[in-house]
Amino acid sequence: MTDDRRFVNGHPFVRHEFEARPADEMVERADSFFDEMDRRRSIRDFSDKPVPRALIEKAIQTASTSPSGAHRQPWRFVVVGEPGLKSQIRNAAEAEEKVNYEGGRINDEWREALEPLQTTWEKPFLETVPWIVVVFEERYGINPDGSRRHNYYVKESVGMACGIFVAALHHMGLATLSHTPSPMAFLTKLLGRPENERPFALFPIGFPADECWVPDLVRKPLSEVIAEP
């Protein structure tokens, strides 16, 4: 029997379970995953069809496999399904977004960049969707004695976790939108989060509406996103 657990300077390590695959299978899996993710779109027209909470929790569990600085895992996913709370989130988000769009926070360059997407300050989908997940970044941890514990590469870690979260939702057949109303401090208050957490992104989650239209956008070709040293 092989020993699959050992200690290095007192810390436990386990043998990495890596599954080697034939080259042709690797290519097939790479192409298949790309094709699946290339069909992903951020949508703003959602159905009110129910979604089991277990699916949301599994996507969060999958997101939590993401790498993080010093393995601090500085993310908190708050799941919102109560209609009254979703309504409060919508009202607060729209209030901020209306100032952005009509009150001058968005400059001409930003407005021009948004024009092809035809977005507005109105966010009715925040009430339509069965679930909203708000991701908070844990700026620092709290030790059992109440002292602060430093977290490392917080934004990078939470950003990667959110990417895996979006991929997990798409893979299981759900749709979402990464929404970042600015500023987002109202989410801390509405959701009763502690001082050491800060809102990072908001994800309305559900099924697309029967008549769901998305901008006919073109992704950058590989030649524009890969660079040689």
C-alpha cells in the first residue's frame, strides 16, 4: 500500500491525483470546452422559471476550487432568493445606475463604449430572476481572538473564483450577468455583511427568457489576445 499522505515541516501533503490523457483526447476536450464557453453570453432578459437552490450551491462549491493567495479563500457568496430583498436590491442598484447614466458619472468615452450594448439604468431582471448571488471580497480575516489576519491577492483571488462561478453556471445550463452597480456599498448594508467584507460583483441567475436577445458581438481573435515575449 502506497503512502498518499505525508508531512512537510509539520504540514500535511497528499499525492496529487493527476489523470494523464492521450494527446488526441486532450485536443478533443479543449475544443469541446471552448465551443461550450464560446456560446456563453451575458444576458439581461431572464425567465422567472424556478431554479433549485442546490444548483446555485454546487456552482458556489465549484467556484471555491479556485486558487487563492496563500489559500486564504477570501470570498463570500451571499445567495438571495427572497422577493422583498431582491426588490430592495433592484431599487438601490437602479438609484445608483440612474445617477451614472443621467447624472454625469459616465463620461462620453464610457457612454460610447456602452452604446453597442444598449444598456440602461433600469435593471428589472434583478426582480425577475429566481436568484441573485452577491460576491464579497474578504479584505482581511478575523482570528478567533478578534485580531486581524492578512489576506493576500484578494481581488485577484476573488476575480478568478467569479470566473469559475460563471463557467460552472453556464456548464450546468444556467445564464447569468456580471453586474457591478457603482458604488455598491448599499449591498453591504442590505445583506448585513461585516466591515471586513466589500462587495465585488452581483450575479442575477436563471434561465433566459423565451425572447432573449443579446448584442451580436465578435470576440477578439487569438492573434489579438496572445502575445509573444
